[in-house]
Amino acid sequence: MSIELADIAYRYTDAVALDGIDLSIESGELLALLGPSGCGKTTLLRVIAGLEFPDRGVVRFEGRDVTRVAARKRHVGFVFQHYALFNHLTVFENVAFGLRVRRFWKRPRGAELKRRVGDLLELVQLGALAQRYPAQLSGGQRQRVALARALAVEPEILLLDEPFGALDARVRGDLRRWLRGLHDRIHVTSVFVTHDQEEAFELADRIAVMNHGRIEQLADPERLYTDPASPFVCRFLGEVNELPPALHARWTGVGGADAIAFVRPHDLELTPTPSAAVAAIVETVRDLGATVRIEARHAALQAPLVAIHERGRFDAGIRPGQLVDVAARRWVIFPRDT
Amino acid sequence: MSPARKPSTALRDPAWLRALLLIVALAFVGLFLVLPLIAVFSYAFEKGVALFVASVTDSDARAAIRLTLLVAAISVPANTIFGVAAAWLITRFRFAGKNLLISLIDLPFAVSPVIAGLIYVLLFGAQGWLGPWLVEHHVKIIYAVPGIVLATTFVTFPFVARELIPLMQAQGSEQEEAALTLGAGGWSMFWRVVLPKIGWGLAYGVILCNARAIGEFGAVSVVSGHIRGLTNTMPLHVEILYNEYNRTAAFAVASLLALLALATLVLKQLAGWRMRRSLPESEAA
């Protein structure tokens, strides 16, 4: 089911959470809402779910206006950040909840109920734990119970709020790949919120980068990385060097006091040079295994330059105190922002 | 819920100080709580079991017991419903006048019960604001059972709400939202999610409310009129007996109240223990 959001605005008593969001999500797509905390991404997810009603704007599912439709009538699966499992119910009953609260004549019973809950528990690989209580499960297992519970109502839209936020790094990676695999099998339109760009890149078909209640850029991961729409997107997607014209004009050919070149560490090339005219001084060299991370200081910059060289191409002449010339393989230029 | 941790060594006081504090605390409890309790029971049985039984099965005593139970049976459910509704309103919605409502819920705790009783006399008594209208329609509130129920309900008003508000605040509303997105209506959400979550906290509040409803003296004394066999509750009956120098009978009825208090204490302890287990687990996985 497709989702269209038009000019959505939402304010809390003391702050603007959403400031005119336009977004359309295709049926079967897996979209990430990526942004720093407080950018409005969770609020946007709650607006789609019907847990918050926007002050302005329209929410449409498959062209149908659902802006004022109550959450319980939207048939949207929602996985909460802290799972919000029913602690007094077993895993089986948690998953069965959405089926048990259906209208009397639509309610599956007995063997039918057992079969459907059983299927879902198999899907999330928790068949053996049906009679456990949430308190007896690990974080990753709770997460999967929450997912099975949300899927029980056969939603056509699945919303996940920081789905991996509360898990440790290894479980997070496994679950992420598993979720991507699950999505490829069941093709439910899915939106998830995250502040972790790596997570967004690994999982999503498209990513909406949010800041201050607005969408800064909506693109697929590749495009987002190579062609960021704003300095914010550029900075948010990982470490980046911001170079003034004095440093980059030689190789970018772009002048003017306002042009700032944004260069990723692995696109920055440092070569030993005897000339001190445009050079930076190497401060630290750190071996990271497959790559080498070099920090160098330039008189025109406050922050040190960061370059990451592949081990194979690393010039052994680079060591602390060495003068190096600075160039880039790839860059993006934005005017200096305030 | 993590198991109670041992206090750290750095915070531990010297042995002599701990012993001193313990002795002082125990002495206090013994002098002011245990000793009176023993006294109640020893006076009650001072003239033998036969007299004890006679005192508590006397027709006035039985009427007092019946009335007390009746009053509790009305005011406790009323305050339970009100308490749940108020706690729900306060913890789940933002609205103007919320702080005023919270303060008003506490009012019966702040006001002396005698004044509470007087308010009802001034409102519903023959000389009161609504008195003439009530007399005209032959409705008797003051010096009758309805007045006693009203006064008791007023005094025991805050117990359930006070117990639930912090509990529901701590639990948050995520589970309710989850129930909503799963298609639950208000009714099934309340029975399947909210009630199980707050169950033991609610029981705790109801138990305290019930204890107070049964033991209330001041407010009831003002509105009751002390009509034997008609408007005397157990605490009032005890007072009358005592004033008539019928010490054994007074203590016999009092011992029933004391027994009830002890049972309440046990139940309360149990409910409190289960309630703490229903607080949200630490979310870190």
C-alpha cells in the first residue's frame, strides 16, 4: 500500500516537530527516516500510524485520505522502540492479541488462531518460546515478538521506531539482515526510523534525511552519498572534511570566498611534498587494519584534515611531522552556510 | 526488577550507631503500636470468651457491623471507579485545570474529617442550603445512612487515585498505544491491557480505601446522629460503649476492628509486593 504525505505540520507546545513534510512512499518499499534526535522522525512515524494527528496536511494510504482515521482503524503494524510488549501475557498471547480483539464474527478461534500465531512465531523463529513471558526473553527475541505481534493483524504498512536501537552491536547486525530478508519475502510497505546512517544504508531502498522537522533529501543510499543535497546531509552521513577555497581552488577550479568543498576522508589524498606553500603537517598516523587513518593540520583550518588511505596504496613516507600536499578524488561544493 | 542490592560499604554506619537506631525504632514500635494492640485484645477477653461473644453478637453491635459493611460496600466501589477514571484522565491526557484536579483529589487528606462531616450537615441538614428542598421531598440524608455513605466516600476519596497516578505515570502509555495499533477498542484495551498492568496497584489502593472506610470516625460521627441500631457504625458503637463504662464490650468490638486492620496490613503488604513487580522492567536489553 502506498503512503502519501502532503504538507504535514505538527507542533508540540514548545517546539515544532514537523514543518511541512511532503513525502510519498511506494507500495512495497522499505524506506528509512534518518536524522539526529529531535529532528521529528519519530513524530512523523506516529503521524503515519495515527498515534498523533497533524496540525496541518494530509495523510493518504493508496490515495485514500486517512488523516483523521483513528490508529486502531488504520491496519498499520507498529513496532515500538522499547517493544511495548504486554508483560502480563505470554509470547503466544502477545502475538494473538491483535486477533483476539477483532470483532466477534471476524475473530479467529481455536485451531485457526493457534495455526496463525504458530506461523508467525515460526516466521520470527520463536516457535519454541511461545509459552515464555517477555521478561524471560533477550532483547533480540523481544524485538522479534514485537514484530510478529505487529504482523499478526496482516498490516499493509509496517512502521518501526528505532527497531535496533536497544540491541547490542552484534545482534543488531544479524537482525538487520534478517529483517531485510523478511521484507524481501513479504513485501509489506515499511518505514523505519533510525539515527544510525549505517543501518539506514544497509536496510533501506530509499532514505529520507530529516532535520528540524523537514526532509533535507530523499534519495537512494548511493545517490545520497555521492550527491548530497545540503551541507547537513553531507555532515550527517559520516566524517567529512570541509575545505576553504584557499585549499581546494587549485584542484577544484572553483573560487570565491563562499565555496566550501566537502571531501570524505577516503577521497582525500595526501602526498609527501618538500614545499611548505600549500602543505599540511601530518599529526597522527593510525593503522586500522585494512586502512590507515591519517590526521594532518593545515594553518587555514581549525579541525585537522582526516584522510583514510587503503593499506595497499599507503605511502610509507607519511609519518608524523611530514609535510604533505592535499588533493581530492571527489568532492562536493556548497556555499558557506551560517 | 533487580533484586535489592546490599548497601555499599561506604554508606554503612558504625555498628554501635546501627544498634542504637534499631533499639530506638523497635522501642517506638513496641510502645506505640504493639502494646496498644495487645491491650485491645487483652481487655476484650478480660471477662472471658462468653462475654466477648455476647458483646459482638448483641443486636446493636450486629447492626453496627452491618452498617459499616454496607457503607464500605458502597463507598469503596464508588471511589474505585472514580479513582481509575481520574488516574486515567490525569496520566493520559493534557487539559487545562489538570493541576487543580490533582490538588482537589488531595483535598480530603488535607481537610479534617470533622470539617468534612460539617460540610455535609451544612449542605444537606434541615438548616442547610438544600435542607428545605430535601425535607419537602422526604429525603433524609443527615442522621441517616446516605449521609454516612457520603461522608465516608468523601474521606476515602483520594486513596485509589493517589495510588494509581504515580504507578500509571511510571508505566507510561506505550502498551496502550500498541494495543491501539493492533485494533483494540477502548473497552478491550482497558480489560486486556490497562487493568492487568495496574491490577496490584489498584488492589493496594482499594485495600487502603476499604480500611479507612471501615475505620472512619470523625466525619461519620458528625453526620450520623448516633442512633443505636440505625446509624451507628462500628467505630461509633465502640465510642458509645466506652462512654457507658462498658469497657469489655467496647474493646470486644474494637478488637474486631483491630483484626480487620491486621488483615488489611497483610493484604496490603502482598499487594504492594506484587505491584512493585508490575513496574516496567529496565528497558536495556
